[in-house]
Amino acid sequence: MELQSIAGGFVADQLASISPVPATFQSLLERACIRLFDASMIIEDPLTDLAPLREPSVKQPLEQFEQTYVIDQIIDRVRDEGLSGHFHEMIGLFGSIMMSLTATDEQLAQVNHWVEGGIFGHFLMTDPGGPSLQSWKTELKDSDESLVLNVNKVHGIEAQKLGFAMVVAKQVARPFPITVMLPPDLCAELKQLPVGKPFLDGRLQLGNCQGSVQVSKDMLLSKGGLGSVNRFLTLVRPRFVKSLMHFVLWLKDQGEVELSVTDQEHIEYLIYLCNEQTSATIFSMHSVNRVLATKFASNELLLDIVASGKVKNKARQRDLLAFTKMEGSSYRCFFEIYSKAKGHRV
């Protein structure tokens, strides 16, 4: 087997476990994966064939939320109306699901109080320290006297005008991040600035924020642990990808994007994968890798459509390229799948 096929198998095998990958899409994914092989992979990987995916030994029910039904209706409207007018509502509902999985009843009541008062929530993940948690600048420091959250976040959705915020931070000597729910008064203490030009017809602005604030333990979102995060991503990522595919089809209808027959086949294939995953009621060891692979495939399809000159204006090119980074860049998705699967070789 060629190295390109071995590299591509990390992603393609996950997708094929749902539905066979079209040959043209397989080639696109293999080229992308071999491009993303980093130095340690090239030097240290055994480069032997991947073993077939094994049947998961543990399967658990996947929670269902009322919000997903509303989100699915919004995604259907994106096909007819575009994404610009629906993006913030969809992202807000994603955040509501995350809170349901990770917040206590008291914390949920507090959030509902803020939202009813017209105060909006913001999710702050992207850190200037890069993808490695150990290098993050945002850190929760715990001393005998107090808890201090040092915030340094970039490219947050509307982070130039924070209401309340869920801030993902590293902790000293702990391998997993923690999420801190900052109330409006503490958000107001942070320095907040818009960054870059807005996206989606001027309706989506990104921002940076910095500062240090003293927090309390009742602000920590710790219900459910890492398992809740994985369930959240399993519920949200395929819905996000489906909304992007609907957006591209809407752009085609508006004459803003030219799609080949092959492009449309790839889009319909991704929509089918998303539908299969959003209808799933079981969570297993494969669930997270499958949604990572789905986001990877979406990223590479959008990139290919832009790079091949099929998007007519620069603003739309910028929109679509931005969505190849949001909710998981190709390298991050590939790295996570690879890290978990690299030992499973023939």
C-alpha cells in the first residue's frame, strides 16, 4: 500500500464505516492527509497498514436535547436562505447544549436569567498559545487564597462585546482543560477588541480579549468531565458541517459559486454522513473520530472549491476558508484521529 493511502486511511476509514467514500473524494482526502503528515509522523511512524476498525466493546446512549430539533430546522432554512441570518442563533443553541451537558442546575438557572435579560453568551476557546494545551496562555491558577483566571483568547465570536462567557483554560499539572463561566461583571473587566473584517455579509465579527479576574469555584463547569465534551462534539459537529454544505448549495443557487457534478456528489455524500450521525442514538469509541473525520472532509472540500477558483468574490472565498478553521482545523482533526489510531496496525 502506498504511503498516501495509509495516511488517508486515518480519515477515510472512519467515513467508510458510515458509508463508502466516493473514489474522487477518497483521492482528495488522501492528498490532504499526506500533506498534513508532520515531521514526527514521517520519522517515527511505522508506516504499516491500518488494521480494520474493531467493533466497540462499550456503547452508551447518546443524550437527546430539544435544542437539536430547533437547530435542524434552522439548518434546513440555511439551504433556502443562506447562513448569514441564522449563524448566531445556531451557535447560541450549540452553546445551550454544551451548558446542559456541563453545568449544574444552579448554573443553568443563572444562564437563563442572563439570557432572559438580553445578555448573550460567548464561547472562548482559541488561544494564542496554539493547539497544544500545554502552550496555552489562558490559565486557571489555584492558590490557598483564591482562584485567578488569566484570560488571553483570540478570534472569539463577537468577543469584542462580551456578555457572559464560557472560557476554556488550562490548569497547572493537569492534562485536560477546564471551562470557567464568567459572569457579565467579570467579562466587563477584560480588554476586548474586534479583530479583522467581519464575515458573512458583515454579520459575524471576531474579537480578542485579555485580562486577569478573580473567580470562585461555583463558576467552574465541571459536570460530566471530558465525556460530556465528547458527547457535545458528537452532537454539534455534524450539524455544523451540514449547515456549511447547505450554505454552499445556497451560494450555487445565487450564482456565487460554480460547482462541478463531482463537487455536488461530494456535498451530498457529506450531507448523508451528517444525517446518519445526527440520527444516531448510541455513543461509542468511534463517535468522536467519525465527527472529526467529517469535519476534516468538509474543510478539504471547501478548500478545494476555493482553491480551484469556483468562488466568485473574495469575501465569499474568505467566508468559506474561515469555516475550514472554525470547529476544528484539518490538522487538528487529523492529529486527534491519528493520535488515537496510530497503534492499530496490521
